[in-house]
Amino acid sequence: MKSSRTGAGRSARAGRSAATGGWTALGVLVILVWIFPVYWMATTAFKSTAAMAADPPQLWPHAPTLIHFRKVVDDPLFWDAVRNSAVVTGITVPVAVLVAFGSALAIARFRFRGRAAYLTAVMLVQMVPHVALVVPVFLTLSDVGLSDSVPGLVVTYLAFILPFAVWTLRGFVASVPKELEEAAMTDGCTRMGAFRRIILPLTLPGLIATSVYSMILAWNEYLFAYFILATPQKYTVPLWLTHFVTSEGTDYGALMAGSVIVSLPVVVFFMLVQRHLAAGLTAGAVKG
């Protein structure tokens, strides 16, 4: 009897190990499929023109070159695009997070007339495809004199990042028990003091996580920039990359090198805040 139970236990453990191994292999396969285009972009940026046309393709550049990177940084429009993207992102992200945090506090902590309608509107805005709103946005900006301008792009990005930020931060604020604020105010804190000492520290990971995703949205956005901006000196970096695609062909080396450089700010920012980002993504999962 004991032997049969031991055998059954071993079989169960073997089955669980096999299942774990299968899921691990599947996860590794998904990661490889996801990361290969990024790897190909990075390696192509260091290949010569002849190496890019080699048959069979070179998985690794045999004679790395920086000629494509030099072509990118020597382009005066590149630095204009970097400056424009930095300005747009630097204004959009702090303003969006600050306004969204105030809205999230009001939604999560207070009951007021129209609260349900407001939440419904926030959800509906996120559900509408951006491509369906390009023409109305362009016409609206043209009417107020903000088309083909960086301020017009900032206003547009705020309009579409705010609903996402409000909905995300609402969950973080709602996960902080009201009892903690009430206990702080009972001990002599004002409402602002309770906010500064209780809510702000506990929602800080959520603020960082929201800021990261807002930055990615603002830095990488292409569709609205394509329709709103017409002057090359006002292009953002995703839009600037398109000038390597011409009627005479595509300069893949410079395009890949530019893509690598454009990706670096997001990667560096992500690495700097990854600990807070992980905490923010799991905040509210366990309440204690």
C-alpha cells in the first residue's frame, strides 16, 4: 500500500515537472520570437550595405561599421526631432500624471453626481480607435491655429494619455485603505498631511508605472504626429525616421541605426525605474 502511494506521488511530481518544463519551453520560445526583431534591428545598424544584402543573411555583422550612425547624427533634422520629442514628452508626461492623479483621488475617495458617467466616458475614450479620430483632431487644431505645431501635438497627446492615466491611477488609489487616512487624521494630521504621509508614498510605485507607460506612448506615437505636423523642423523622432523611406528606395542601414538611437531613451529610463515599475504593477494585489 505504501509502495503504491509512493509510486503515485512520484508520478504526480514527474507530471508536474513535465508540465513546468513544457511551459518554460513555451515561454522561452515566445521571448525569442518577440526579441528577434529587436536583435535584427540592432545588428543591421552595424552592417555594411553589402552585408545587409548578403545571401544567406548574416545573423551577426562580420565587419561592424558605424557609418550608418554617423549618417544619423550628422543629419541636422535628427537633433531637431530629438528636441521636439523631448519637449513633447517632457511636458505631456508630468502634466498628464499630475492631472490624472488629482482626478483619480476624486474618483476613488469621493462620491459626487456624474461620477459614473465620468468613469464611463474615460473608458469609452480608450476604446475608440485613434485612426477614427485623426481627422476630427486635425480639423479642431486647425480651427484654433494649433495645427503643424508642437503645442498642438502636446494638447493631442494629453487628450489621449489622460484617460489611460486616470483609469490606471484610480486602481492604485482605491487599493489604499481609507482607514489609514482616517487613522492619520485621528492622530492629528490634516487631510493634506494624510495625503502626503499616507497616500503619496503608497501610490508612488503606481505613479512611476503610469509615468513609464505615458512616456512610451508620447515618445513612440506616430499616427497623430504624421497628420498634425507638416514642417520637417517640427517632426518628432518617429516621424523623422520616415525620411529614410523615399521613392528611390529605403536606406535600411540609417533607418535601423536611427531606430536604435531613438529606442535608447526609453530603454534607459525603463532600466532606471524597473524596480518601482515592478512594484507598481503588483500594487494592490494584496491588501494588508
